[in-house]
Amino acid sequence: MSAAPAPRESRRAEALESFRVRGMPHRRFEHWRYSDLRAVLDAGQVAQSGTANWQIERVPEGVELFDLAKPAAPEWVVRHLGNIGNRPTMEEASLAFADGGAALRVARGRKIAEPVRIQISSTGNLRLLVVLEEKASLTLYESHTVDAGLLRNVGVEVSLAPGAELMQVRSAPPMPRSFAIEHIAVVAAENAHYKAHFANFGSRLSRTELHILLQGEGSEAHLSGVTVLGGENHADVTSHIEHVAGRTLSTQLFKHIAGGKSRAVYQGKITVREGADGSDSRQTAKALLMSERAEVDLKPELIIFADDVKCAHGAAVGDLDADSLFYLRSRGISEREARRLLVHAFLEEAVAAIEDGALRESVWRDVESALPRAMEAAR
């Protein structure tokens, strides 16, 4: 008589079967309408892409790290891995096909001052798990390197206990030959705070998708990001924040620069469930078109089932302000430099949301590196 499969093996079998049934996401799914993955990849390529390489140079004291490629996972990994969020198609794929990844835990009450820096390279699937126990805090900096071609598919799960705080910063360089998919699932208990900033510079098809459950009273989610695109790069940020409990707060601020023949996408959905009275939600998305052939699609959405809530959203697409450009030119600044200054000012508010000064400067360096290509075909 054979032994029952281990919990991780059981979840992988379930994820594999679910992925086979659902197939690749495509534009007939409303939340994938701007990023047709089935048109550029098939399920076989996803399954055969292997496991992406990852590296953490230094693990700060107070952070427990477990390599998901190893057997005999600790209880906290078994309990959380594959159990956070609703596991959509591509997260199912990362769970089914990744043979490794990183799991991080911070014990109750520990405040980790030094950021954990994880670098992801090569093609393949990968799993990341972050567990913060009660009143713990951590900053996670996730950087992507190497335009290796084909698919990089990362599934991230975040569990925040009461009073826990996580700041996640993600930066990915331009990868015009690659497909870059990342799904982040977050569950926040009472008074837990999730803050995240996403610096996107595009790939052949890039998608960052978030599903956040504010399950406990007083929990908060604050998202910000900048997208700077040139050439034919594509970047899609799709988020869904659910206010499950009352007195929860969420904010979103995303700024996009699109030049060349690039395409930037923002889809932000807020659901305030029945009983989540007193919730507060604001989402803003703005974009500058630097080329006649660039495209930006902004789609904020609100669904409210509760009472006494404050919810607002806004979206705007345009060009650089002509009066501001004229003012700078009239003071002897070249048109190219004037445009750069105005673009920098446009992005400032979103980048300023990064609390760690060193990480904020790192993102600015990535932005400055990407701007020339985005402005090559500027009007």
C-alpha cells in the first residue's frame, strides 16, 4: 500500500491539473484583455521552462530562510505555501512547475532594519513565500536581471499576521526578448500593513498581477509604481484589492511613460465586501504618451457592497504640459533636458512612496537608464 502524498506534492498535483483544465489566459478573459498570453506562449512552453535561478546575498539576522528545493519543509512553509489567495492560472503554473524558490519568515515582534535583497535571473518558474508573524516588519527588494528570452513566471505569497508590516520593492529592467509574469497574493490580518512599489520597464509581454485581501479591521495596502517603456515593450499592472473587514484602507498611485510603439496597461479593481463598513480606498493612474504610436490603457474599477465607505478613482492620459515646457525652454534649457525634467517631476510622487532611501535611489537609477529609450520618439 503506497503512502499518501506529502502536502506539497498534493498541492502540486492539484495545481498541475488545474492549469491543464484552465489553459493559457487570453484576451477573452476580461482581466487579460490587454495582455493575450495565449497568443505568444502555449502551455507546453510554460511546463518545460524549468525553474528560475534566485539568489539572496545576505540574510539579515532575525530572518529565517528556507530553500523550497529542499525536502522536509518546516511546518510554517507547509501551512502557507499554495494556500494564500485564489491561485489564478499562472500562479497555478508556478506552483506546479517550479522545483525551487525561497521562503522567508520573521518571528513575532522582530523588526528587520536591513532589506532582504533577492535577485531573480534566467527563465523558468519560481515560488516566493513571505510570512510575517505578529508585529514583525521587513523590507523585501526584488530585482530581476538578464533578458534570457522565453518565460519568467514568479508566484509570490505573503501572509501578514496582526500588526505586521511588509514593504516590497520590485524592479525589472527592459527585457524585450522575454515574457515576464508575476502574481502576488497577500492576506493581511488586523492592523497589518502591506506597502509595495513596482518599477516596470517592460518586456515582450510583462504582467504584474496582485490579489490582496484586507481581512482584518485596520489593515492597509498601499501600492505605487512607475512604468517607463520604449521600443515595442509591454507592461501590464493588474490589481484587485478586496476590503473584507471594516475600517480598512487602500491607496494606489501608478505613473506611466510610454514611447516608441510600447503599450502600458493599468487595471485596478477595488471590491468592498458586505460588512466592510468604514473602508477607505483611493486609486490614481496617470500616463504620458511620448510617441504617436505608443498606447496606454487605464481601467480603474469600484464594486461596493458596504455602507459608510470612501472610495474614489481617477485616470488620465496626456502629453507634457506645453506651458511648462515653454517656461523651461525660455530659460535656456534645451528641449531634450526640459522634457527629461518634466518627466522626472511627473514620476516623483510615485517613487517617493519608497521609504528606504537606498532602494529609492536604486529605482531612480533604473528610471534614468530607461528614460532615453522611452523619449527617443518624443513629440
